[in-house]
Amino acid sequence: MRFFQKIIAEIFAYIDSVAFAWPGYIGNKLRVLVVSARIKKMDPKCYIEKGCQFRGLHNISFGSEVSIGCRSIFFADKGSITIGNKTFFNVNCNVNASVGGNIFIGNHCLIGTNAVIHSSNHNFDDLDTLIMKQKHTSADIHIEDNVWIGANAIILPGVRIGEGAVIAAGAVVNKDVEKNTVVGGVPARFIKNR
């Protein structure tokens, strides 16, 4: 029985490799078909560019008309990822709830190139144990509607970003961001109200 399961897994892996490498309109339709067959929820009007990776599809849901740029990853092995309607991810976005925690992204959000949204972090308090052997700490991330996250920004666990907020390019967000404010820097600090 295991032999046949491995063969079936290999067939699906081959189908995925073809679908995620195929360019253009047909490639998008193949990718949406392959992902929507296994994902928790996905509207057929979503757009997925080539080279994207998904893990834990049963814990991921996309609203209507979500657009995902090429080489973006969505991992939700032990956590969950919920995306609202008409949210746009540019290329190389990394949305990761693989170790735990839940990520909620609202409607009409813009996520810039190379943005990282992680719901967990490594522990490092025990000096007698290698960091890679220590457990993770997870916390939910809430990104409300109409948020713009600039290129190369990093959103850390436990953060809530209020509606209409703007996160400057390269910012590291480690605490909550108020509604309709602009923040930037490392760590991110208040710049101005919109």
C-alpha cells in the first residue's frame, strides 16, 4: 500500500512542478486549479504567478480575486493563513505560519516585494542548548483592511496592523500599528498620520 501512496505522491509532485512552471494565462489557470483542489477555500478568480510554493493547504483560505506574485511562499503546516478579498502580493513574499500561530490579512491590502510575515520565532534563552534545538514561540498576526506593506518589510509575531496603515519599505514591525498611521525603521516607529 505504501508503494502505491508514494507513486501517487510522485504523480502529484510532477503535476505541481508542471503547473507552477507553466507561464502565462494557461499556467495561471493550471495553478489555480491545482491549488483550489487542495486548499481550504479559494475563489477561482484568484491569480497565482509561476514559481509559488504552498504547504499546509488545508489551513489556507483565500478570498475573491487575490493576486500572488511569482516565487511567493505560503506555509501553514501547524498554523493558518486567511486572506481577504482583492489583496495583492508582489513577488517573493513570504507568509509563514508553518510552526504555529495564525495570520489574518484583510481586504484590499498591498504586500510589497520580499515582504516577510512570520507568526513564530525561535527561542534562544537557554544558553546550554543550541538555538536550533530550542522550541518556537508563536503568536497571531492581524493585518486589517486597506494596509500597504512596503518592499522588504518584516512583520513579526503578535502584531496587529490597523486599517489603512502604511508600513515603510524595509521596516521591521515588532509592535502594534495604529489605524491610518505610517511607520518605518528598525524597529518600526511612528512617522506620521495619514
